[in-house]
Amino acid sequence: MSLPAVSKHLRVLETAGLVRRRRDGRVHRLKLRAAPMRQAQAWIEEYRRFWEDSFDRLGDYLKEITSKEKNETND
């Protein structure tokens, strides 16, 4: 990865508030800010549970209609 690409990625992280930059002369020191990541993780976890529950319900429904179809063809 080139230095300009790394710098661009770091600027994006800084703009998002995930990294804090401090300059000492020509040296740039970066520090991770974990709080925004925790917020994102909580949001992602909420939606993960939502989608898992939705897919579980869909799976149950598909099993139900499949068993009904089998019962109808066996009658």
C-alpha cells in the first residue's frame, strides 16, 4: 500500500472520529478512539439479532408449509 493511500485512509478514519491525530513537528501520532466503534458495534449487534430472528421465523414457516405440502400429497 502506498504512503498516499495510507494517509487517505487515516484521514477518513480521523474525519469519522475513530482516530485522533497529534503532531509533534514532522511526526504525526495517531490514537484510536474506541467509543464510536462501541456505538457501531452495538448498532450492528441489534440488527444482527433482528435478522437472525427474522431468518429463524422464515425457516420455521418454510418447514411448516413444506410439511403441509407433503401431507397433502400423501393424502
